Amino acid sequence: GAQPPPPGCGRPPAGGCSRRRRCSRSSPAPWVSSRRPGAQRQGVGYAGTVARAPVGAGRKAPGGPALPRRRASHRPVPAVPRRQQRPLAAPRWDSAPGPKACPLGPFSVLGPRRRPGPRLASPCLLRPEQAGGGRRGRSGRPTGSAQELCHRRNFERARAAAAVPPLAFRPRSAVLRAPRRAGGWTGAGEATPRSRFSCSTPGERTAVPVSARLYAGRSGRALAPEAFGLASEDTKKEVKQSQDLEKSGISRKNDLDLKEIVFVIQSQSNSFHAKRAEQLKKSILKQAADLTQELPSVLLLHQLAKQEGAWTILPLLPHFSVTYSRNSSWIFFCEEETRIQIPKLLETLSRYDPSKEWFLGKALHDEESTIIHHYAFSENPTVFKYPDFAAGWALSIPLVNKLTKRLKSESLKSDFTIDLKHEIALYIWDKGGGPPLTPVPEFCTDDVDFYCATTFHSFLPLCGKPVKKEDIFVAVKTCKKFHGDRIPIVKQTWESQASLIEYYSDYTENSIPTVDLGIPNTDRGHCGKTFAILERFLNHSQDKTAWLVIVDDDTLISIFRLQHLLSCYDSGEPVFLGERYGYGLGTGGYSYITGGGGMVFSREAIRRLLASKCRCYSNDAPDDMVLGMCFSGLGIPVTHSPLFHQARPVDYPKDYLSHQVPISFHKHWNIDPVKVYFTWLAPTEEAKARQDTQKGFREEL
């Protein structure tokens, strides 16, 4: 240390900092950081010049503390491109005073590449005309004090922003701006004079506390409040909660307008169902008008498309994507009897980020593997959740767009559609490639909870006086081998409710009695027998008998409830009623009423069917599917009622049956059919059902 350091190393020269000067390899003077006085600095200058650490140990820099002892090493520090600068934390202002080193370049200010610590502010590399204060050299150029002033102002700005109370529900358009001081200042990392401290960034839909949205310089990287050490504990907790919500994709509130929701009512073309759907549409629009908001789009499913498979929803997703993806956030589906509280629905959907893929609904799951779901998830049926359509369900627009792309790349399979809600959930889940159903507690099927956004009418429909027993003819399909097994159960349970009933078999037995139609029994389908029953009803029954019901000998049905239901339908119209299935709907197939739950025909529907050329291609063809194909060709749509059931009660979720007044079940497998009937369908429950019906459903009509 006998020789003085070269100009520009130990302290700034009289003429200011010169970037062309650099310390010699043997210079004892270190580069001293303004953030950590006395610490060794290594940096890369311009034009490939390298500043090396001093070799000596214990030497004292001019005006600074002694250096720590270290091994001699002259390995150069690798040059780092300027675009890889990493802004460091603001300096500590309570550090010991000492000389400020003249920086060779930006890296001498930023410090070593791998220095730990939060990135708080942009580097303070000032041009002479940008310096707003500080000491100056003889030439008027700023010394290290200008750098200190710049760092101090960065730090004060960050501290001021951290002290602002959290804005938990700030609208997405709000931006908190820090006031610009008189005289101004501009850091090297700033692109514009305005502050970059904001509550939310452009495009963000979720407003979070301001302390979680602090940005530094050009990097635009968010900082946690722990980086400052000045935020209160409450602010930290608030930020952590917001970060947790962001990770889960559920925010506390999104700025959601009613016009961003497209309502799709799963309606049917039958006059009764179309009327119910129109009433629900008026209710939605009236609530929207009461909220003084722009009216949303409310669509009726049967009016959207004329193709047969529109009720399966998936073929309509491309239409939704093209028409509504630009200005909408959600597609909300509901049934005709779903009741919606629009304010609560808005509040519920605003919790979910609409820029993500969401599949929302009331979750159902199977208690045990069932045939109607093809025994899916047989090892643990409870793991898979699918929505209860009665409570409403929602798809976010990004998910609709994703499904649309998939539908364009691969067509729907041309197989059976049995339980639509389960199959839609399977298609969206896509074996783990898509989102599973997210349960939403506000989507309800009862109105016992005040927080429900949706409820469902579980009353048995009644549109006037119930249909008389004499207006319903019941035909039971059976065969000789089941005369002593299944027919006694029919007589023990529901036969007494029917005024007109006949048993059609391949063998005449007077004790029942049965009627032999001359059609041999078949093991697979019963198309020949079913068409013979239709012709017998149209040609031999009295004209005043308006309705025909065809059931199997293992069908359990409530004729009393059927009388109430049929009061809502016009027998003068072609009505084909029951539980609806589909076949090949993705490739031009057809819908049909499954026979096990019971098929209900109006006389007009039978007359039009038999007047056509449509007949069975064989006696053992599946009768219900052939009927569906024939009615589809005639332009007569099938009418779906979820009160008819193709399977046993144990095959359906308890929550699904809890809001129903069922009319039929099917199959005797591993159950006591008599117990099932008196549990679910017996007339002892009719007094209560009638009271609820008259109190609720009829008053609404």
C-alpha cells in the first residue's frame, strides 16, 4: 500500500467517474459497495474490462475499513450481459459512513451476480441531467451521493406503498399510483415516469392487496411483503390469504356483470315444457331488470337447434364458443323447474376466476357401481363427481373453447347416451386431461339454506284435475316363465291402482289372466309384441281412452302419480313420454324412451305411428329403440321426464332422488321389490304429495 491508488479507484477523481479507467491487477484498493461498506465487490466493466478482487488480506482501503483475509485468487469474474441485470434490495441507510466507490458500470452498482436478497427497485444509474440532488464533483457531475439519493427514493417509495391498507375488493381497473415528486427522477430501469406500484395489472380479473402487487423497475416481478420488513402483520396475513386464493384459482371477488352470464334452459319442445321454460326465462329477465343491469342472454335449448341431439349439450358447444366467447364469461345451464336467485348467483360465480377452466355444479356420486354408468369406477364409485342438473351447472368460457377444439378434432362416439349428467362429466374430465367437477354449495335443490343461489321444485306437477283412471290403459309385457315369479308382485303392489290393465304373454293363463297376441317370446327385444299391443289399443279399445302405458312385468309404477303428471299434457298432441335415452346422437342418431321405466303414448301419437310405414325389422328387435327411430322420422320428439327410472333406487344417488317424486323404477335384482314399492311409490305418501303439489306447483301456475 505504499503507492497511492490510480485515479478513479479509491475515490472519485476531480473530473468525476471515468468508465475508461480501471484498477490495475496489483492495486490494493477494493471496490467498495455503498450498500455494504468494506465488503469486497467484483464487477465487470465496459468493453470487457474486468475488476478483480485484491490479493492482500487485512489491507485497509483509503477511508474505509480493513478487508477480511482471503486466499489469493485472481480468477476473473465472468462477464454478464446487461439484459441479465438483477436489481437488488435498497441499501441500508444506517450503515457506517465511508467513501463511495466510483462505479465502473452497472454491475458495480448491482453487486455480485448471486447476492441473496429481495429485488426491490431498479438500478440507479443516472445520467447527469437526471440527477435530482446529491453532492457533485468539480465538473458538476454527480458523485456516489446521487446514487445514494436514487436508492433512498426507491426505498421510500416502496415503504410508502407497503404502508397502504390492503384493497381486498378493489375493482380490476383500479391502479394505485405513487405521486411524483417535484423535480422528478428517473431510474435506468424505468421506461415511463409513472409509478409501477399498482393494485392490479392489466388483464387481471382478481384484485388483491396492494402490498402483494409491488413491482420493481422493468422486470415487473411481484414482491412478497416480507421483502420490506415494514408491513404490518395484518397486511402480511391479508397477502398470504390472497396468495392462497390465487393458487387455488378462487378469488374473493371478480368484477362480474350479469351480461357476462349466458343462461341456457334445458327445455323441451312439448307445449307444457316450453311454457315452463318461458316462465323461468321471464323470471330471470325480471330479476335482471330489478338489478338495473343490462339484460343477459337467456336461451331455450329446444330453440337453439333442430338436430336430434341438441339436448345432449355437447353438439352445441361450438355454437356457444363462436357466439359468446368474446363478451361472456360463463355458460349457466339449468332445468325448467330450477329457481335462480340472480344476486346470489352473481356473488357465487364472482368467486371463480373466469379466465380459467371451471366446471361447477352440485356434486353427485354413486354409492355403488351401477349398470346405468356401465359400472364405471367399480373399485371406488364415490371418487367421481358429476353434476345434478336440477341445481344448475356452469362452464367457464375457456373450458367451452377447449371442448370446442376437441370436438373439432375428434367427433363424438356414436354410442348410447343413458345418463347425460354423468357422461358430460366424463367427457369434460377426459381421463384426467380436463377439470373435474368443482362442488358449489350455493347450487342447491332445496330452499332450506339461506345462502342458496339455486333451488329446485320437487313437487309433482299438477295442471288441473288429475287424469281419470279410466283414461289410462296399462299393458304389461310378460312371458310364461315369469307368470309365477313377477306377476304376483305386480298384483301385490300397484295393480289395484289401474282401472284398465291387461297382461300380454306368449301363453294364455286364465288365473292372471293373460292375452296371447300370437307373437312368440324372444330373449332380446320385444318389438313384435309391442307393435301388436299398439294396434290392439288403437283398434279395440274405446276411443275415449286417451293414454296407453306399456311396462315390463318387473316394472314398479305409481298409477296415482301418473294421473297427476298426465294432467299437464294434451292427449290431442302426439306425446311419447318417459325416461329419454339416445343412440348415435353425435352421428345423426335418434332419441328414444327406454322401455323398462315405462312408455306413455297419447292416442294421437299411436295413430300417427301406425299410419306410417315404420315397423319392426324383426320380432326380437329392441322395441323402444325402434319406436324412437320411427318417431324421429315422423318429426315427433320424445318427451323426457326424470320421474321415470330404468333402474333400481340403489342405482341412483340419494341426493338425486331426494328432490324427486318418482313415478317408476325397474328391475328386481338383489332387492325386495315389494319393500321398494312401499318405500318409494306407495299411495300412503300421496296425501302429502297432493298437499305439497297444490301448495307449491299449482299456485305458481
